[in-house]
Amino acid sequence: MKIEVFEASCCKPTNVYGLVERAMSENGIRAEVTKSVDVMEAVKRGIMRTPAIIVDGKVVYTGRIPEYEEVVGWLTGGK
């Protein structure tokens, strides 16, 4: 599994990356995780609002800080 987290560098930190890492750690999920603050790359990927999470090439959410349970659901496939 590949997880990409896009966060804005100019605004208040959201630490969505940390939330993803916590969800992985607490649920035994192994994945490659990257964090990006590259606005142009986000736009190329169709992301107009950050923070955003992409799981295996699919944008699963944008524009707000998700709840922990939502992140776990995305990473486990809703199991």
C-alpha cells in the first residue's frame, strides 16, 4: 500500500501525516507513507484543497482534518 499525504506549508499545521502514522501503528498496517507540501504537485493530482490523503493512487479525502476512525477505515478498506 502506498499512502501520500498533502499538507499546506503556509497555514496552520494539521499533522494529518501524524494521524496516518498513528492509525497505521495502532492497527498493524504496513505501508509506504510520504508527505508533500508541493502545491503544484497537488494541483497536478487534482487536489484543490489540503490537507489531502491519497491511498494507492486514489484521492480518499481533501479539505479538512479527518477523524481517526475515518483514517483507519480508509487504510483497512472499511474492515
